Amino acid sequence: MAHRACLIQDHISKKKDWMSEFLPPYAPELNPVENVWCYLKTHSMANEALYELDNLTKSARRHGRALQKREPLLRSLLKHSPLFLRLK
């Protein structure tokens, strides 16, 4: 909602190379990170039974860091997003 405020719209309208897009409030298909979380939850973290928030946090960080080293996999997860993303 904040980007619909008149103050923000006025600021954006003054910038020639800026534009705003109104996205639905919840659209996981437009958020490439959702594909990463889905992969983690269904693969590397699928069989972990974690009952403490601290343990869940540590596990998510550990598995996320391991995923960082798998660039081809991350690229494939990003390509499943319908957004135009320029990957180097």
C-alpha cells in the first residue's frame, strides 16, 4: 500500500526513468525466492524434524549456504519465475 501513497507517486512521476508496477499483495509465483524455499523444504530439509526455532534457523541458514555453492541449480530456480531477470 505504501507505494500507492500520493507522496510516493509524486516522487516517482518526477523521475523520468522510474516507473511503478502494482503487484498483487500475495503472488509467490512472482517472487523467485519462493522457488528456493520450496526446493529447500522438499529436498535438503524435507526430513528434518525441528521443534525449536533456534534449530530451524540454524538449519535453514546451513542449507541455504550450501545451496549458494550450487550456481546451476540456483539459476534454474530463478528461470522458473515469469519475471524478466538478467543473469550474468
